[in-house]
Amino acid sequence: MEPHPDSGLGTVLTALARSAVATSFAPRPPGASTLIASAPQTSAHTPALSRREATFVTLERDGALRGCVGTLTALRPLGIDVVRNARLAARDPRLAPVREDELAALRVTVTVLSASEPIAVRAFASLLERLRPGQDGLTLKDGGGRRATFLPSVWRSLPEPDRFVAALLRKGRWPQHLWTGELRSTAWPENLAAERYGARSFTG
């Protein structure tokens, strides 16, 4: 049986993300196309790296988050999106910038997202029943421009749907009564919309 054309892609993506962070400390960091062309094994995955994909890059050290940046919509070729998000994650404005002496200790995860699909609900109880723990990434957004998302990996620390959704509401800074009360009996806010997506994660 011939190997799947994307076999080994995860190793390439995590190595590319790590290289993007490492070279970001140079006075003139190489562009994404240059980095992709010079990275080992990328030539075997040119079709996959050229597909438009939405990705997140997560950087951790000793279990602590050092940066996480990504996009929910496929706007760029996969390889370019990974380089961009890796460099932005190293300068995540919520955290102190990644230092060059941390590189060897970083745990790098690249998450490739599937297209989002709306979840047609108008009650939190319905949303909680339709979520698939461990599988669904979830985005909540409203008509005022507020939006927040959790990747499927967040289920590992928040395995119950009510805790998962409440924490996402808190992350998005929706009113406190939404995420501190009994979620199943809380009224669904006007103009709130929910979307879910799948993801493939690679760590290296």
C-alpha cells in the first residue's frame, strides 16, 4: 500500500514552525517562502503546503503557555500560514515574548482546522447536547464583533460541555452572569451564534 500523500506532514509542519520562531531573532528574518524552500523534507509535501488552510500554532514551555496565535478562516497556503502564526505566537501580546534561550525547551503544536459550520441553536441546553467533547472546536460570536474560540485540545482540561462553554464565554468577555450561573437555564443572548470545526494537531 502506498503511503498517504500527507504522511509525515505533521513532522514537517512542527519543524517549520520551530524554524520560523528560531529565525525570528535574526536582524532580517527570512521570508516564509524562503524558509519553506530551505526546510528539510518540504519538497515532498509541496501540494499540501500550497493548499489554503487555517492553522493555529501553540508554544508551550514546561506545561505553561508561551503563545498561541491562529486563524479560523483559510486565507493563506498552509506553509505560509504556519510560518506567520509561529512568529506571531512567539510575540503573543498576552504574554512576555519568547526568548531565544527558550527555543530548545519549547513544545510546538500546529493545529490544522477544518472549515467551520454553524450550529443552529437558540438555547445553551441545545448547544451543550450537540457538542462532541474531544472533537469539536467551538467559536462563539455576536453581532457586536465579539468572538472567542476554543480548539478541540481544550477539552483535555475542560472535559464537561457546560464548563467548556462557560469558560469560552468568560474568555470572550461576555457578561459575567452567562458564565457564572447555571448555563442550561441561562437565556441565550440576542445575536449570539455558535460554530464548530474539527482539527488535526501535530506536536514536535
